[in-house]
Amino acid sequence: MPDPKTVKNRLHIDIHASGGRDLPIETRKKRVDAEARRLCDLGATLLSDLSEALEEGVDHYAVALRDPEGNEFDIN
């Protein structure tokens, strides 16, 4: 799409790639980061990650990305 994004997404997608909370957070982080790299190789753009949350002891990790058309989505 040639037009820039002007409004929020109508639909927000979360991709669950971590394997679930039964796995250690380090394993989940590796899986999420691997999927983020794969999608960036296909044209997505990394926006942010929750690495600081891990330092604070939060048992959740996610990465925010944007597709080539400007739609934002998360991998967790």
C-alpha cells in the first residue's frame, strides 16, 4: 500500500510462538526472538521488545513488529 498509516489497526494480531508458560522464560524468549528474526527477514520491522520486563522479574516476553503495510502486531 502506498498510503501511510493514518488510523489505528482495526484488528490487532498476537502470534503465539513461545510454546506457553510451562516452558522457562529463557526458552520462550529464544523462540519469540527467532520468530521475530524470521518475520523481519520477510519484511517486517522490529518496533520494540519487553526485555526490560524480564529484568524486573515479569514472566512474560513479547516483541512488537510492523508489517510492510504499517500494521502492528505482537509475537509472544
